[in-house]
Amino acid sequence: MQFKDLEWKDVVSDGVIVCSHCEINLCGVIRMEFRINHEPEENKYLLCCFGKGSLRRLKPEKYDSMELAKNAAYRIYSNEMARIKKAVDYLVYTENSNNND
């Protein structure tokens, strides 16, 4: 299943992306947020995820590059959207089954 590309807002300093941010709002009901910050001491990129349920991560995940962090965010987003789609498909199927009785 393929979902839309995430739209990132990058903050650049001295030619290096030091922070990137992406928010998804689905019909005002579901909100997802991803933040990636560069940690200069470790030279790592920290990915934080905000939202409800399995999307929310209490500890940031560390990556060696901004691209790897953004790829991880897209995987998390895709998994969450697939889970939502499955739930909606089940509700629609159940509703249609009840109406056909």
C-alpha cells in the first residue's frame, strides 16, 4: 500500500539540516507529527513521533542521517495509515453486513 509523500519543513544552518518537522491532519480527527533534530555531540538524528496509540514514542529513535530518519518516519506513517484503513474497512464491512440482514 502506497501513501502520499510526507511534506517536511527543514531548518538549515550552515548548509546542514538541523531540524525537520512534518504534521499530518486527517479530517481533523487523526493527527500525526514527526520531528527530527540533529544531535551534534553524537552526530545523530533523533526522530520523535507524536499522536495517539502506537504512533507516540516516548524516547526518540537515533539514526545516522536525516534521510534514514525520514525513511523511518514514513514507515511509521505507512503502518499507522494501514492500521487505520483496516479499521475503517472493518467498520464499513460490518455496517454493510448489518444493513443486508
